[in-house]
Amino acid sequence: MKHLITGLLLVVFGGVLLGGCSETVLTRNQAADVKTVSVISAIGDELTVRDIVAQDPAGSQGSLAAYGLDRYAVDQADHLLADRYSLIPVTYEPSDFYQSEKERVIQSFLIGGVPVGQVIRQRTQPPGATALGADIYVVLLPGKAKLTDVDKPLYGASLIRLASGPNLGIVYRIVIVDGHTLQPIANVDTMADHTVDDSYWADSFAALSESQKQQIADTWKQRLDRTLKPALQKLNLIP
């Protein structure tokens, strides 16, 4: 069930509430001026495991970096954008785009206190705002969601156990940064979550087996595939 309330997208699904900052999309004229695009993803590393039934509000976190999910996200975005734009690959470390908890809570455009555009200038190759840079940067960052059952937020990828069973979801937002001014000019929030079977579940991230992590990574990719194209369409980047 979706509720659109003047620039704020709220999605209630599987016990999860998605609440983003005010969304802004590119105008048709802005999109028409874009010729070159670079994609950056910092959503594929961290997984939170949380048992709501056992009243474990904090849960545990761990890294899925070994499964190449950020590379997958960039490749999928490149595939969707390639028919309309020239793509400029950029070299970066996803960890350079990790936000603090406070920045995630308020859905900030800051990365460790530094504006996202300046991080692009300082931490990517080729750097932004140069002759070698892109017209826009499509930056995927963890989004924010709140469980309707408890007053605790979720960020990015989460495996949670509800009364109805385990649920795996990813919450992310896409920030469009002007490659010349390095200012954010558009952003949308999106998520995909659904109940999964008990074979996914472990009581903590540390208790997950390698086969479970691989299973989670494979399903993560499916969740991304369901949401990335509609999000880019909403931004007016693709038809």
C-alpha cells in the first residue's frame, strides 16, 4: 500500500514504513541536457539482522562487500542508462560514501560532514567538476525505513524476523549530483522487501553461513532489479 503525500513517499509493506526526505526529480529540460553520466553505489556492503519477535531492537550488522553488490548495482544502472547517455566509469571506494548514523537519520546530502559533491571531487577518478567528469553523477546511498512494529529505523539492507516470518529488504535512495556545480539536484527513495523462507534466517549476522550470505546476496540483486528501473524512470532519466 502506497501513500504519496506532497513530496514524501511513504510505503507500508511487510511491517516496514519507508519515509524519505522530500523528493525532487529532474525536469524534462534538465534531463535533455544530460549527455554523460557516472554511477556510484554505496548500498551493497552492510546487512542488519534483527529479530523483532525476540524484541532485539538493535540487531547486529556485518559486511556483504565480498559479494560485489555495489559493482552489481553500478552495472545494472549502466545497462539501463547506456541507450541514452555516454557512460563515464569512475574509480572509488564505496566506504568513502558511507554516511554517519545521524546523516542517515536526517537523509542528509553530507558524507562524514562533507557535501556529497565534494566527496565526488576528492575521492573519485576522474574527479568531478573537471573536463573529464560527467554531466551528472547518479549516487546510490542507503535509504531509511521504520518498522511499524517498533520505533527503530532500518537503513540499507535488512534481514528481519517478524511474527509472519523472516523478511529481506533493501532501502535506498538515488541522489543526482550536477557534475559541474557538484550540487545535489534531484533525489528519490525506493525499497523492495518481501517475506523469505526460514532458510535465510540466523539469530545474528555472525551466525549466518556462507551459503546463507550467498542466498541473501542473490535475493538482494533481485530486489534491486525490481526497483532500479522505476526509480530511474521517476527521475526522468529513462522512459
